[in-house]
Amino acid sequence: MKSLMRGTVYLLIVIGMSVVLIIAIRLQQGQVANNQSGAIMTPHRTCVPAPHSSDIDIKGTNTPTPDEFGITPDEFGIPQTPGPTITPLPLSKVTDLAPELADRDKVYILVMRCEGTFELFLVSPSAAADISQVVPLQPGDIILDVVPPASLMGPPPKVLVATPTLTKTGTLPPYPPPATITPPYP
């Protein structure tokens, strides 16, 4: 009698789990069908994360929405911002928008494109007043740095180098030095 009762309980558990699994599969199939038969999906431009994003204030970004489990993308903490580096950025393109000026008279504008490439634009100081009109920016692009012309920086600082002076303080020993006698050790 006990074994029959135990077998019935196991059978009910297996049937119940099967029903739950079938319902979950049906719901998942319904969600996929709704996504496929819905409105035509518009292409979405995905941008790479900006370096030092805590230093950049981007206006108009969407706040992350929780997923189906109620977890927001930044719920587990904000990744640490990498420190400054001396490694040069891999420039994909350098565009000179003021070829009539010498390089030391141009403003350097460093732009990070949405897809993660870096471009350098050289513009005249008068045109740099309105960067958005001079530099061809696209949605998602970020201006990382604007460097003023080197000609406005003034002359480079003088480098003080100490030059060693040799002084003669007597006679030098002969070369090679004479052999020395090593004391015997016990």
C-alpha cells in the first residue's frame, strides 16, 4: 500500500512538472511569434562605450529599463574608469580642414566615432569657435579633446642640462693596475 501511494505521488510530481514545462514553452513561442509578426524593426545604431564615461556628460540618453527578471543593466555596479595612459590612440583618419595654415597654428580636435574609431581634425582657430559646424559629427560621436594651437602656447621652456666637468687631481695609476699579492688563507 505504501509503495503504491509513493508511486502515485511520484507520478503526480512528474505530470505537474511536465505541465509547467509545456506552458513555459508555449509562452516562449508566443513571445517569439509576437516579435516576428510585429512592426518592422528599424535598424538601430549601437555605439561602443565611451572612455572615461564618468567624465563626459551626455544629454538625452535613455535610462536602462529592467529586463524580464527586474534587473537593470547597472544594478551590479559601475565598472571602474581606466586611468590615463601614455599609449597613443589608434587614429583611423586625420582630416586637415585648414591646409593653408602651419600645423602649429591649427586647433586639434579628437573625435571618437560611435563605432569606436578615433579621428583627428585640424581646423583653424577662427573655425574652432563653432565645432559642430566645422567637424562632421554623426549621432553618437563624442568630442574627446580640443587642443589649442601650439603657436599660442609660447616658446618652449629652456632645458637646463648640467654638463660634467673633468678636473685633474694628480697622476693617474698605470693601466692595467699592477698585480696584487693575495694573502694566504688558512
